[in-house]
Amino acid sequence: GDARRIASACESVLSQSGTSSDEIGLRAMLRFERFNGKICILSPVIPLEETLMWRSRFLEAKETSWKVFRSVWMDLLQHAGFARKKPMSEAEAEQFLARYDEWAPTSWYSGPAKQVARAAQCVERTLSQMKAFGDVREQRLREDRFRWFRRMPWRDMTMDDL
């Protein structure tokens, strides 16, 4: 999927330059933000292929549920590749993630159900706007009819009308 295309594009550019990711020791870090920066996940600096694998896991988990996303995040927190700090133990990762458990599930993306709810809101808003436009249009028609009936017909008549 997407990860393969990114890796392929990167390898293509590197091969055109006469090198490879292994030769230059290409490494990357994943930065994943959620809820306007309330959750900011940083991976260790790891080989590009592994970074893309983590990216795919997080994106897939994001579309599923908080429970799945949390599980992937927990795995990352225990990754041995962190250079500046030691990886967290399972208990430490659990304690770290516990602070997000209260609010994340209530505001989590709930997949297709939330998409349907958003689509329904959009349709309701559009129908409401159409009704408002229809009401305005109907009001204008009423006003035009009223003006037409109140006109003095003999002023508009031509000799042929008589």
C-alpha cells in the first residue's frame, strides 16, 4: 500500500543517485499527532522500512479503535531502539497510557459509524439551507403575487386588452 509506495519512491531516488538506504544508513523517525497535538507520538530513529511499518500500524489502528491504537502505542513505547532513554517496561507503558484512557475513547474516531453520522449532519444542514432558501423564494413569490394583484390593471392594459 502506501508504505510500499513511499519506500519504493525513496529507493528509486537513491538508486538514481547511485546509492541505497543501507549504504547511507538511512534512518527515520515517526511523528504521529492526534487530537490537535494532545497526543504526540515519537518513535525512535530506526530504519526507514521499520518506520513505515510503524506508520502503517498506527494508521490502521487509528481507523479501528482506541483499544487497538493504544496497543500499538504500547508496543512502540517498549521498542528497544530509543537512544536517549531506555524502553519502557510493560507496567511503565501501561501507567503512561492510563492518563489518556479517560478522554481518548470518548472522542475517538469510531470508523464508519462516525462517517455516517457526519454525512447525516451534512445532509441535515443542506436540507435546512434548502428549506430556508425555499422559504425565502416562496416569500418573494408571495410578495410578487401580492404586488401583481394590487396593481391597477387598467394602467397595464393595452388597446388590445380592452
